[in-house]
Amino acid sequence: MKRASDTHRLDLDAAEALAFRAVAFIASDDAYLADFLSRSGLSPQSLAESIEDRAFLTGVLDHLLADESLLLAFCGNAGIDPADILPARNALSPS
């Protein structure tokens, strides 16, 4: 099976990297993690098992987009423009 073009792959790689950073940020704070687990229905173990799943990573970015204060905290901490989150989400799940 052919892979996506290198340009698209770089975009996908960047989106995945951003989502991984978001997971790490959420997991680093007990309140953020508890809220994420509660809203997603995941356990800490299933979160760890899902980390490579693109649908999970899309859900993490959806979670950020649904909570402006969390979005701004993550972006401020990571030095990321909040406007970059939606394109990354769309790169992970182009539907």
C-alpha cells in the first residue's frame, strides 16, 4: 500500500507530535487528568494503551478545543498558537 505524500506525512507527524505534547500536558496535572479521564471514560491504563491510536489523539485535541481555559493553558505552556490546534486535529482525522 502506498504511503501519503511526504508533505502530508510531515503534516501528520507534526499533528501527532502536538497531540502527544497535549497528552503529556494533561497527564502532568492531576486536575486536568481527572477531568480528561472522567469526560473520556478512560482509565489510566486504557489511556496508556491508547496513546498510539490516531482516534485517541484526535479525541485529545477535541478535548482541548472544547475547553478554552485548558486550550490556552496548554498553548501558553507549549508556546503554540491556539489557532494551530484545529488544523492538527483535522490532519489526524480528515473527514
